[in-house]
Amino acid sequence: MIDNSRHIQPDIDAIDIKILVELQEDASLSNVELAQRVGLSPSPCLARVRALETAGIIARRVTLLNPHSVGANISVFIQVTLEKQVEAQLESFEEAVLSFSEVMECYLMTGDSDYLLRVVVPDLGALQHFIVDKLSKTPPVANIRSSFALKQVKYKTALPVADLIGEMTGQSRRTIRR
């Protein structure tokens, strides 16, 4: 589950933003490589990275895989409506979803459905098994609607930190990039 309780402190400067941009692009950078890219010596660079981690701004570092190379051939967006939108049912559904390895993302939504899931599976048989044997048997699911992704037009994991933090601190993009 994503922790939305932390807020970015406005004392992040242009160097911190550069560090965040570089690490989002390649988390495997050594501290020496990162320091060179952001214009610091290694020791202060490492101190800044640790401070960003301690503040919860850097949540974790991961390796992104090519989905097709590991058999995740089908990406499906599934809208789920619950019987009732009461706290106990929301919690029950969310707990179940956390145990489904096929679910890559899950969002509580406004609008016609209660949740939007992004699911990856190797084939239609696996999707059928997921929907029929797992999702539809999850209380309190009332309705399921699926849409297949035919083509991935854009996919990114890096947040636009220069834009977001610049807005929060009143700095322009031009000021941040210096």
C-alpha cells in the first residue's frame, strides 16, 4: 500500500532534484557516478541520498523488467464495483488484492466503479483463472469489467520532480536546473 501521509519538505534544492532525477533514471548508479552527474563530491552526495531516504522521499530502489521477457504478455485494466462502499468491505477487498500477484496497481476510484486494477498475465487462460477463481470470489465484489491494453503508448516510472517540487517551492524549472 502506498503511504500518502508524507509530504515533501520545501527545503529541497536543485542538487537534491538532480539526484532524484538521476536515481529515477538509473537506480544502479554508484555513488561516485551519481556524484559526478550532479556536480558533488561522493561524500556530500551520499549524505544527501541518505537524507532523502530518511525523509521518505526516496521510498526504495527497484529493477524494472521487460514484461514480455518474463511472460507478462497481456495487460488488463479491470474496474471493480463492490456491493457497498463501507469501510469493512473496502478493507476486505484491499487485503485480498494485496495477495494477488497478478495485480500490479490498484486504485480506489471515484465515478462508476470502486476500484481500478492493472493486471498482468501470460495469456487468456490465466486471465480467466484470475477473474473467475480469484477476483469474482473475493467478497464483496459485485461487478467486474475488463479492458485489454492493445498497445502501450507511454509508460514511465519517474515522477516529474523538477516540475512538482518547483511548483511547491515557487521555483521555475529554469531555476531548478541551474
